[in-house]
Amino acid sequence: MAEAGASRPRPRVFVARLIPDDGLAPVVEACEARVWEGELPPPRDELLRAVEGCDGILTLLTDRVDDELLDRAGPGLKVVSNFAVGFDNVDVDACTRRGIAVGNTPGVLTETTADLAWALLMAAARRVAEGDRYVRAGRWKTWGPMLLMGPDVHGATLGIVGLGRIGQAVARRAMGFGMTILYYDTRPADPSIEGELGATFVPLDDLLARADFVSLHVNLTEETRHLVNAARLRSMNSDAILVNTSRGPVVDQKALFEALRDGAIGAAALDVTDPEPIAADDPLLSLDNCLVVPHIASASRATRGKMAAMAAANLLAGVRGERLPTPVNPEVYEGYEGR
Ligand code: GLV
């Protein structure tokens, strides 16, 4: 039996990458923490070894959390805190079955992610990356009346697929550009949200047929995998620009390559690919009308700091047996009566 007054052992946690100090410092202070300091994610066998006997783990979207990992962690694991709003890397049902709370970082990255979606939309429309490559290649000889022309953004029609927090933040930006805003979701938004954004609910196929710009903001699930497939790409307008800041597999990437190559759509701008990272010799990267950045939508200094603090708060609450501030599976708590 522990002696009266003896200090309890500090919780054991594994942190799967270096994260901003706003989150790392409180975790290291309160826990016996092992931190993976490599630039690349821990290889699977290292990850499995590192989680053994842990009370909590702080994962990134590059770390797969499944039954195998939970078995290796053992019965003491209380919390998986994911440093992301998305959690398709975590088998949440497997965690719930074992009573393990899962946390994510919603809200704090909404505006920053919408900023990047907007940057991609603007850059693809106005051919910013192509223009930069053109200048650097020494090809800029004179002002050209028809050089690097693209579509107008202002006054165009934007189709938002998924009008959650981030989709709404993108819609607010579009209002400033006088755009017509269409949206599709599994169900229409509250009329007050539609009214505030001037957004009209349409079936997905109508949205794809009518939009000049299509921006994707859905979670990756079995229903949304390859939501944008060959047939849907072919139904889009031939100048349309597709922006994806959600998850790579929401788009059938082979079909996207063919649609861009054949001029079935005008351009694509991707923050996410399938797989990640995209191979340097992927055919998409041979296309001038495809812009790709390395999954950086939430990567502002302030937002990454807030995500770190939030992931730490979830981890620390979980190891102390307290309710997570932002649980993905609140059903693990007694008395939970539905969202
Ligand atoms: C990033 O993609 C996230 O889900 O936070």
C-alpha cells in the first residue's frame, strides 16, 4: 500500500512528434513524457513499442490508432489526444469499446484553414504559382495582353461541399468577393446560417454542374471516400477550379489527373493528397494546372500553438480521469445522453 502522503507516480504518456511549447511544456511538466523528436513520424514498430504501458498518447494525423496499437498500449490507456480536428487516423469505435476517450482540436483552426482554402482558390484562379515558375525560368520577356489569363474570382459562383465550421468560414470570405454561394451537405443548414451567408442548398450534382469554384470541407468517412469521382469531375464546368483542404481520399486522384489533363476541369489546388506525401513523380505534379501544397492549412504560428494547447489539455484531462474538453466520443462518459 502506498504510504500516506507519498506522491502518486506521474502519468506515462507518449507524444508522437515535437509540437509547439504551448502544448509540450505543460505535458512534460505534468507527466513522465517520452517525446518523439524526429522530423518524420515514428515508424510503426517504434510507435507500437513507445505506447506500451502508457496512460495517454498524443498522436498526429500521420499515426494510425487501431486495435493493434490499443492492444500494445495495454489496459492502462485512458486517452488518445489527436493534434488535429480530423480524426480519420483513429479507430474511434475501437477506442470507445475500450472506454478510451479520444480528443481533437476543433474550432481553433477554422479561420486559418479557411484562409488557406482561400489562398489556394485565388492562387489557382490567378495562376500565381505558374506565374512565379514562369518568372524564375527567365521566360518573362514583356507585358503580354494574353499572358497567364484566368477566371475572375469576384462575382463567380462558389460551391461549398460541407457547410460545417470551415465551410462557413470560406463562405464568409466569398461574401466579400460578391460571389454566389451554393452549398451541399448531408442536410440543409439552419435557415439563420443560410441567411447570414446568403448560401443556397443544392444537390451535389447541381452544385458541381453550376459552380465556377468547388471547395471541399467534409470529413473523410466511408461515405465521402472518392466523393469526387471520375463521373462527377466530368460533370463540372470545363473552367471550374477544385480546391481540396479536407482529406486527399475525398477525391479520386487518378480521375482528377485525367480530368485536368483532358481539360474536363480548369485547375485544382490541393492541400491534401492521397497518399501523403504525394510521390515526387506523381503525374499530377507534371501538370501546370495543378497546385499542391504539403497539408499546411492550419499552419499559422498562432493556430498551431492553440492546437498544441488544446491537445495537451485533452491529454492531461484524460490521464487524470477527467472529461476531455473536446471529446470526439463523449459516449465514453457515464450519463452521456447524446450530442
Ligand atoms: C488537419 O488536417 C486537421 O485535421 O487538423
